[in-house]
Amino acid sequence: MTKTVPDLSFELAARERGFLRIAGVDEVGRGPLCGPVTACAVVLDLEKVPEGLNDSKKLNAKQRNAALEALLDVAEVSIAHATVEEIDEINIYHASHLAMVRAVERLSIQPDHVLVDGNRLPKALPMSAEAIVKGDARSVSIAAASIAAKICRDRLMVDLAQQYPGYGWERNAGYGTAEHLAALREFGVTPVHRRSFKPVHNILYQE
């Protein structure tokens, strides 16, 4: 199997179809039991693409931080969230799409085409868009968005870990690790836990 490294093929194909301002969009945080879902939109200067952009899961923390610093010098980066309350109200799938739409809306100038990681497009995107399966490993713009979204959400979970110590969020980012599940049983559910997620729901309603 050939190793995939993201490139500019989707961006250049969109250019050839007449699009001028192309954004890559990705989200992080669908799986955790707590905290918001975070999305990022990135508009790259296709002449000044930083080295080392890849799917955030394939980079270590040092590589991600270096990539983000390089990105902020040459690209427009926009971050947005959907809250725990929104996740519980409309479900994580729709909440992740809501965060993506918000990230695009926060760009200073709206793109005319959006490359979205995944197999479905957020219905509320008003412009031309395409969904790219495993997009963070195939499109440099989406890879850039995946890096920024992960760094932002990880930092947010470190902050929340200081407010609610004992759950290990600075290490597990809110995912349902053994440490996190044990703390849930011992200390209970916090205001930033997703009550619609089964492990949290089960603890709340185990009586």
C-alpha cells in the first residue's frame, strides 16, 4: 500500500474549475466524552505552503506545533466550536457540522469553494464544497485544518483539566480511557461531560 502524503491536487483542480479562494475544513473531538467539538478552516496561499503538513494524527506534538507556527505566518486560520450542550441537543454528527460551518463563517473573506474532511457535507454551507474521505491525509488544506483544530482542542482540554482535576484530560483529551472512566465512577459527571454519550449517560442513570 502506498503511503499517502497530502498534496495540492484537490486545490489545483478547484482552481482549474475557476475557484479562487479555497478553504480546507476539518474537525476534531467527535469521540471524547467531554468538551466541545472543534473545527478549523484554513485558506492557504498555494504559492507558500509550509513544509511538513500532514494528517495531525501522523505528527507528534512538536511537529504539529511547528507546522501551526509556520501556518499562522502564511495562511488564514479560523477556529470554532460546538458546545457540550449543542452536542447533547443535536447529536455529535450535527454538532461537528455546525462547528465546521462556524469556522468557515469566521474567515475574514468567505471562500468560494470548501474542501471538507469526511464523506458528507454540512448542509448549511452556502458555497460550493466537496467532501473528501480521509481528506486530512490527501489535501494539504484539510491537513492544515486538522493540525490547528487538534492543537486548539488539546489546549482547551488542558485548561479544563485544571478546573476539573482527576480525569486526566491533559493526557487523554477527554477520550474514554481507563483513567477517565475510573475518574467518572469515582468523582461523577462534570458540567462539561456529554450526557448523551453512553458511558456518561450510564453513570448518571445507574440508579
